Amino acid sequence: MKSGPILTRRQLGRGAVALAALMSMPSGAFAQSGPVVIASEDDVSTLDPHLIRNNHPIGSVVWSVFDSLVRRNADGTHEPRLALSWEQVEPIRWRFKLRDGVTFTNGEKFDAAAVKYNFERMNISPFNGESQLWPQTGLTAIEIVDPLTIDLVTSAPTVNMLYWLEEGFIGAPAYLKDTSPDVVGAKPIGSGPYVVTEWKQGDRVVLKANPSHWNGEPAIKDVIFRDIPELSSRINELKAGSVDIAVGLSPDTADEANSDKSKAVAVAGLRKMHMGISCNGIEPLKDKRVRQALNYAVDVKTMVETLLGGQTKPIVSIVNPPNNNPDLKPFEYDPEKAKALLAEAGFTDFEIPIAYGRYPAAKEASETVAAYLEAIGLKPKIEAYEPGKFVEMIRAKAFNGIYYYGWASLINPSVELVILTSDAVDNSNGYNNPDYDALVKKASVTLDDGERQKLLTEAETMIWEDCPWIYLWYLPAIYGVSNRLDFPVRPDDYVEMYRAKLKG
Amino acid sequence: MNYLSKRLIRAILVLLGVSFATFLVAQSTGDPVALLVKPNATEEAREALTRHLGLDQPLLVQYGLFLWRALQGDLGQSFVYNQSVVSLVADRLSNTFLLAFVSFAIALVLSVTLGVLAALYRNTWIDAAITVFTMIGLAVPAFWLGLMLILIFAVTWQFFPVSGSDQASSLVLPALTLSMQSTARLCRLVRSGMIEVLNADFIRTARAKGLFESRIVWVHALRHALLPVVTMAGLELGDLISSAVVIEAIFAWPGIGRLAIGAVSSRDFPLLQGTVLVSAFCFVAINLFVDWLYHRIDPRVRNT
């Protein structure tokens, strides 16, 4: 194992934050009014509604400024927004009734033609590199029935239409058409609960409540999304009372957000952290018994308690709750059983590369897993990757050992299971099981809810036993939240300011 | 050919070298299309994007085009931001310059004052205190110092904002942090220069003429002691611009350093080339300026 520096930057930062706690803090009253400030690690690179690269912060700002036909609730259900109702009039034809009387903030009217223009824009370059509505739903045509009714026609029946429409944002069509792309990306015009009044790149996006929003003006009038890359600075801002929500705290710093002004709020997120096990790399990993042995060898419960301060839970399925099969249980920690399985498979002391990139606690997680694998007689070799290179390796399916990785925060069993079918592009470990493929494919065209659920559960159970991953934990989403704020956190990273309120 | 035009030609060659090296290194790190599109985007979408970004052309053609456009002041479009690199860089560069120049001013004022004091009171407790201060200044990592200043002056006492760039007071802590190392290095240079000069014959003559001590120190002696400081200070300014990267991250200062780091991890070639080229240009320009200044204040350089 490689040895790190004696004191890491984070440890120094933690020492520094602890020192501040020792100094007496002024208990001055903090402002009850004034804008609500959200601090995030990443920069907002564009506000084009069809170039959303992450759920937060870009997705959070876009959700504030634009509306979609339907919106995804935190529990995976669908809330009508610009669509009032919908039905599948034929297996391949979805009909949406649109909300009447909605205008964009530049005065343009919202209607079926606006929807058609926006969706068609999502299918041209460069937007089709980012927007997934067309490829994921098999959308082939958009037909205007009347100004407030629109049909979406797909090549085959799909169960995922609503899911992908939730990321199909509707901008003011004439503005999108007639304005240069730079301006569209910098001064977005939507019909959402907020409007952008100022954007200083790399620093802040300033939002103001939209007084004429169809759902009423949101409770919080002024919102600022700030970019503060350094974690300790985000925590210090929170303590100084100049930031209300600090996004992306790490498990080991969460406690430092608990002060007289703020508290840490954690949800077990939906991003499933795991060690992907390459099924097209070194020979031993192609054997299911070896992959199971790796799962028995790692004590995930203890890692969650010690490494992550108990802020999350071990994953119990490849399908996210609430859609998972409740009968599946995490693998017990049993190194003897692991050794027995290895012996049975005939691979007892092979060298196994462990790669990691940018995820929180990636180095610690990889080193701990390495120690567990060493304990059953394997020879782990840890390799650190530059984040960009790591993503490239993932996309090229080029890792040949195991790698620390997390799956996006999806709430949709069909979408989640498709990713591990043999011809899926994001199947990064080359998992290939024809029986599994057949089940998932059949489910994706089965429109009967009960029947489909049965197929999905069968596939879910099959892959759990097959161990394409060393199952680890849900990446905890930890926020530092000001005491003046009533803010519902979501497990999928979106910060929804129009659902927040100031207390008192 | 005179001294300055030789320098100028050299500077242009350096910039050409930098642009070519950046271009090659950037291209060899990987495929930006793979990072830009969602993994399940279709093959056609990938190809369209490759064409859209001009990445389907041969490497030398891409470089030639880049250079030709750069000469006309066009550094291309950022892949990630969908904006012209020139406007992105110009926006951020002004912030980095502001930070670097304010730090530079702090470093100059502090180092000259402290250096002269240390030389005048050498081997007393004042000298010792200043030496300890410069040692600490050199030894303490900038990010740690930054965090400490934030804790004391922004979190506990709340004199200054923790981070950001929206008010003038936002500049104080990052500029102080950034200036620390330069202050320490320059201070030691001023001190040793002054000690040497104060023992020189012409200073004794000045004293013999009965000039005020303050005039002797701050005019006669300092002018001579500053000569090596000018060279050093020029390098320090370049250094300040490059080490602003870390400080910008801690203080959430929207400068060019953070832009460059982001461009590296997202393989945003035009933005990466633009930031590096512009930074190199600034560095070279500062060096040219120092050469010119040197040429002006030291007649000996003119004859070499």
C-alpha cells in the first residue's frame, strides 16, 4: 500500500476548524431576512436548459428557472407541472394535456408548439450529447393535437417516458431560436419559480422570485448559488452566518457544521458506492465464486460505522429504494467462507488492482478494502487516477481489477437494471449474463405494472447473487443547514429552493 | 540588434514553445468527447460533437488553426462553457491580476519597511523578531495560513468575509495570505542589501557631510539596495500569479487558476490552451518589463 503524506490537507483543515471551535464564538443574532445563500463545490458552467451536466449545482439552478412537464418528487413519484394530466392512448403514444395561461418571463406564451420546439432542440448537436429524452424513450415524433394537447410517439412501448420528461426543460422558444448560444447559456428565460438576475461565472448565480409563476411566488424571494470549491471554506461560511446551505460535506467533517447557527443534515443518498469488479479483466474475477468471496471478505458494516461515522447504510440491492426487493440482504462479513470460495474456484493468492478517482473518501475506502482482501490472502495493488482519466477508463471499460465507483442517484428500477445489460454503454465492468439481459429486455416492453415488477425483481435477485460489484454503501448526502431555514433535503442532490421556507 | 529587441524575439519564441507544448500535452491526455457526452449518447451524437468541436481534423491542422486564430485574438470556444475562451479568460484574469497586484503591493511595502528596519537594528531584538517573522512566512504553507486567517478574522471576529469577491473587503484576507511568502523572501533580500550598502564608503561620506540619517537610509542607501530586489520582485509577481491558484480555491476567488484546473479535469482543450497561453504571456511580459526597468536604472546593463 502507498503511504500518504503525514498530514493531509483535509486533516490540517479539520485541525483549523477545531481550533475555531475552541475560540469563543460571538453569538450575535443573524439576519432573518436577506438572500438565502447556497454554497457548492462545483461551478455552474452553463444555464442552457438542455445542457445540464450535473444534478447540482447546474440542475438545481435550472430547476429553479425552468419548468418541465412533470417533476420528480423525492420519493420517485411524479408531480404535474406544465402538464396537467397524461395518458397512454396507445402503447406507443403518450398524450399530455398542458397547463393553460402560463407565460415565460419574457412574455412568450407556453403552449404545445413551445414543447415541440424544445424537445426537438434536445435532439440536435450539441444538446443531444447531454439530453437523453430521445434515446432513452425511443421518441420518434412529437405531434401537436391542439394548442394545449401534445402527443409523444415512441418506436416501441416505454415505461420510462415520465422519468426522462422530468429532465426535459421548457425554455421560451422564440428566445431560444433567435438568441446566440452564449446568451442563452448565460441569461436563461424560462417559466419557473425564479429568474436569474445576475451571473458572475465562477462566483455566483443570483435568483429572484418570479412574481407571476403559475404556482404562486415562492416563499423565499432572493436566492444566491455560490461556488466555494474548498470544503473548509464552505463550513466556515456557514459558521460565520454568511451561507445558509453548504452542500457536499464529507462524513468526517459533518460534525463541524453543528454550531449555534447551523446543523448537519444527512440523508443516505441514492448514489450506490461499490467496487466494480471487472468481468473482462483478470481471469479470477470472471468466476462468480471469486466475486462472491470478495463480498464476504469485506466488512461493510464496520466501514460504514468507522470510516463514514455511521452517516449511511450498506446497499441492499442494485435497485434503489423504494422499488427494491426487500428479501435481499447484504453479504455477511465471513472471511473463512471467502477463503473457502477462493479455494473452491482455484484462485487463492492472485494480484488484484484497486483503482480510485475523485469520490469522497475514495482513498480511505480503497485502502480499507485492500486490507480486507490482504487478510484473505490476495495481493491488492492500489492505483490512484486523475479524475478525468478515471472517467475515461470507466467509459472505455478499461479497468481490469476492481475500482471504486458510484452510480448516479436514479429512482427507477428499469433504468437502473438496464445499465448492467451486456450491450449498455455504461456497463463499465463488462458484466455479461444472457439470462439477465433477456429478463431486463422483456421487462422494458412489458406495460402491465404487476407483470413488469415480477420480471424486474427476478433480474434484481439474479444479479445480486452474481456480484458484479463489491457492494458498499449509499453515498451519504450531507448538508450544513442554517437554523433560520426550513429546507427539505433530497437524496438525489437537487436543491429545491422553491420548497424551502424561512422559519418564524 | 539591441538588447531589448533580442529579448523581444526570445519572448516570442517562448510563447510559441509554450503554445505548442500545451497543445500537445492537452491532446495526449485524452478524448474530451468521451467526457462531454453522456455515456449512453448515440454514436451519431458523438460524431456530431467531434465535428462540432473540430476534433476530426489532423493534429497539425488543429494547431495551425489554433495559432492563426490566436494571432487574431480568437482562442476558440470553450467545450464546457459554450462561450468564447477570450471572454472567459479576460473575465477571470482581471480578478487574478487584482489579487496578484494587491498582494504585490503589500509584499513590497512590508518587505522594504521590515527589511530596512532589520538592517538598521541588526542583531537587536527587532532584527530577531523580523527574522523569526520571515522564517515563519517562508515555512508556513499558504493554504494553512489562509485557513487560519479565515478562522480568526472572518469566523471568530467577523471583520472580513470568509470568501467570495463581492465586496472590497473580500480582497484583504486572500491578498495578505498570498503576499506572505513574497514578503518574507524580499524582506531578507532588502535586509542583506541594506547591511552591505550601509557599510559602503559613500554612505560614510554622506554621514560626514552631515545629511539627515533618514535621508541617508531611505534615499541614498535604499536606492542601491533595491537593485537586486527589482529583479527578484519581477519574478515574485509572476510567482504570485501562478500561486494564486491555491488561494483562489480557499477563498472562492473567481480567478484564472480555478478556470485552468477545471479545464484540465474536463479536458476542455481550448480553455486549457487559452489559460496557459495567457498566463505565459503575462509572465513573459512581466519579465520583459523587468528587463526594461533594469536597463533603465542600471547603466551597466546597457553596455553588456
